[in-house]
Amino acid sequence: MDASSLRISKFDGTNFHAWKFKMQMVLEERDLWEVVSGEIKAEQCETQLDQATYKRKSRKAMAVICLAMEDSQLPLVRSASGACDAWSRLEDHFEKKSLANKLFLRRRFFTTMMEEGDDVLEHINKLKTLAEQLEAVGAPVCEDDLVITLLGSLSDSYQFLITALESRSDTLSWELVTSRLLHEEMKRKEQGSKGDEASQGQAFITRDNQRKGRPVKKSWPCHNCGKIGHWMAECPSRIQENTERHRPQRAQDSGDRYRSQRANVAQEEDSGDYLFSIGETTSAKSSDIWLVDSGATQHMTCSKKFMRNYKGFDAVDVHLADDGIVQAIGSGDIVMSMKTPQGMKKGVLTNVWHIPKLSRNLFSVGRFTKDVGPVTFTKDGCYGEAKGTKWKIGAREGKGLFKLQMTPVAPEQANAAKSSGCQGGTKSYLWHLRLGHIGHDGLNCIVTKNIGIGIDISSVKKWDVCEGCA
């Protein structure tokens, strides 16, 4: 018998917990574990045949254990009387049940933190291993502590998932939490983010518009000139505009011209040609302008005056298309008023990043598509679609830019209403927002069971909710 037949790494004094489990599996496979664990003892063997069988298994198990250890660890078991004695010595040495060892493992368990970009499964396994080690030394961790420690150790990019889990009315089990975390990581990997939306904050994506196998555009109009037969990046009018725009101006030197310009985002076809244009600063107030952006991974605003549920966080770098870097310092929700075929409606942009140094507010097409529905671009503007309803959300501003046709609603207008002049539908919408975007069933439950103490909603005939929850 040699160590290679065991198919496990030799024990070198580290990670005893994993090596112990592997060795148990090997000994179980060879029908030797009952001798090593002490389930069968020598004094229990009454006949000579049983005693001979026990001694043979003990010697064989001793050989398996010793051959799976590095030379530096052999002195720990060299003088053992048998396999059971050798196993006990290893457990006593590497799994000491002293107060100091329990304190050391508990400190490691409660201070283990997940860094941005770390693999979720590896982090889960690390905490689970520490919990098993604590159980082995006589200081077990209950499931509630295990779940709480796991949620508290996650990186900042998982804070919104943690909030969603905390709002559940049922008990959070280890299996439920770990499955949700692994599912979330899988979605991020499928979207190409790999958890970097919070850690890296890459707002704009530029892609190669000369990829092989790019289809010929035959039936869709160019988003710049409206003609059929070419992509926006290949539009002759756009190329001419860019050429004229980058010509030197004699009336203004390059330094002054650079200082007076701002980076804006231009939309192009879904083939991946997202560019930024440099245009003169307009007289419009930047905090009131929202641009539709196909490259932004999050909705972003330079002002928090329209935000609700604002939460600050540690500064996160956001990389712009012009290689500039700004920092996001918080996030919140913004209620938007928009014109739809059914009239004026309200919707909520959730998790809008607050970036004070951003020159324009950005409406993320990718985030809207993920949370609400698809966005399509035409010659005159862009359109959003949700639950069979299609409405215009952006108008062309020239040079490939689209200005958002939604108006932010001030928090006091979105969250409060005067009870004296409140109609049934408005009142239900108000309580829908006040109660954390509660659904129809929850609102009806409050009315039918009369559990809404101090709030007048019993007279509401029809329940209205925001566009995002409808």
C-alpha cells in the first residue's frame, strides 16, 4: 500500500479538519473505521478469532493513517499502541477543547469577512468549516448564529439582497440563505458583472464595432439619420459631424475649450457602439437634466434632493467613458412622473446611485430592462415597455443623445398627501408608498382584518399602486 492509492494529500499539520474527514471516508471504504473510532474495542472481542481480526484491522488502519501523513507529523503517532490510540492523539493535538482554542476559533468565525470580488461559495464553505471546527472542540454554533454571521460578513454589493431577506416573515434557514446567495452570484456572472457592479462601478462600456460576423443592417433605420442600410456608427452624417466638431477653433485655445466642455453619453445600436460626445456646456441646470444611457450599469444622479430611502455607503469609484473617475457615496429611490397612453403615471427608480461630481443624471437602459421591461430606440426617441403598455421615455436631443421624458417627484409630494382633499385612489397610492410598496393582498388584509390602527383606509374602494409594482 502506498500513499498514492489513498488519493488524498498527505497531512502536513494544516487543515486537519478537511484531512480528518477524507481519512474517515478512506477508512470507511476499507471497513476499518469502527476500529479507529473505538466503536469496537479489543476487550469486547471474546473469541480468539475476533481478537485476531481486531488486531489485523488495527494494524492495517494504523498503516493507512501513517502513510497519509508527512514525515514531520509522524512523531505524534509513532509511539501509539494502535490505530484508535493514534487517532485520539491527533484529535487531542489539533482539536484541543481548551478555552483558548475555543476563543481563537470563535474570533475567526465572527470576524471572517467577504471582500468584493471573492467567490461566494468559497466564503460560505469557509464559515461552514469554522462552524464544524467549533463543534468538534465542544463549542457548537446554532443555525441562527450561522445565518446571521454569514449575512453580516457579506460585501457591500449584497446589501440589497440582505435587506430583501431580512424583510421575509418566515425563518431564515441556512439552506435558504445559501441558495439565494449562490443564485444571485450566478445571475451576476451571467450578466458579465461577477459582482463588480458595486466594487468597480463601471458606468460606461465601450465595445468593438468591427467584430467578425456582424450582421448587415437591412430592415432597421439608423438611429442618427433615420435611413435604412447602415449602423449608427457607420452613419455618414454622424462621421461628418464628428469631424467638424473636432476641428480646431481659432477663437478659443485648446485649454479653455477643454475646461468648458462636459462628457455626455451617446446612444447607439445594440451592436455595442456606445460612445461619449464632447459638447459645450449648456445653460440648463445639470441637476435637472436626465440622459438615457445604454452603457450605465446603474441609474445615477448628481443630486439627492429627489431621493427617498437614502442610504450612504463607502465611496465607490465609477469609471466614465472619457477615462475619468467619480465616486458614488450613497443610493436611494426616486419617484418619476411620466406620460403614458393611460395618462400620467408614477414609477419608482430603485437603487439610484448618488454621484455629486457627475455632470448629468443618467437613466440606465440596462437597469430599466432588468427591473421593468425592454427599451427600443427609433429615429425620434426611445420607448419603454411593461405589461403590454409601450410609452415614450426619451426624446432625441441631437448628436445621438436622448433626453429622458420623466420628471422627478419631490419626496414630500411622493410620500405625503393632505388628508382633507385626498380621493380614494390617491389615498391608497399614498399608503402603498408609506407601507414599503405593499401589494394588493397586503392592503386588503389591513382593511378586512382591521389591523391598520390610526390610519383611515377603510373607505378606499379601489387600490392604486405605483407603476413599478403594478
